[in-house]
Amino acid sequence: MRLLSIFLALLVACFTGCKQPTACLTTERTTVSIMDTLTIQNCSTDADRYIWHTDGATRVEKVAVNNCSDSIVIYYQSPGVYTVTLEAGIYDGPPANCIVPTLRKSDKASLIITVN
């Protein structure tokens, strides 16, 4: 019985601690004009926090879930080619306004945005 209890405890620990986050972001278009707003959706799985990196963009809005950004609305003021990256992670500690405690596992996904 004791071995079964140990096995079950390890199994539960593995299911909660062995998940690997998969970062994913999507948008309807990757080519926009200057000052056009662009909504980018977070489609990540198995993460508890998200960090957006919006190279050269101005953020208009964040749509929040659990105080963390589930999607963003951005625009660009200058033509060029820009990268938007989303980092999806599993962290130790309680989620509190997206303050990032110790990172356990993470994954990143990026989109290339062309602004004319």
C-alpha cells in the first residue's frame, strides 16, 4: 500500500510538473499599413503566464485573462519589418499582475510583421 501511495504521488507530481508550455500566437494578417491596428491572439497551451515582446510597436490595448495578456492590439508608426514574440511559461509562485517569479519552463513563438 505504501508503494502505491508513493507511485501515485510521483504520478501526480509528474503530471503537474512535466507539462511543457507551447507558445503560439496568431493574427489575421502580417502585412499592415502605418497606423493600422493589428490584433494578435495568444493561442498558447500549458502555460500559466505570458510575456509579449512587440519590437517597435505601440500597444493600444491588452485583453487580460487572470491579469495576464491573452491578446494585444498594436500599431506601427514607421514602415519596416518587425518581430512580435510571445513567451509562454510555467513559473513557481502565485500569479500576481504578471510579476514573474522563478521560471521553470518556457517556449517562444514569433510573427514577422511587415509595415508599408
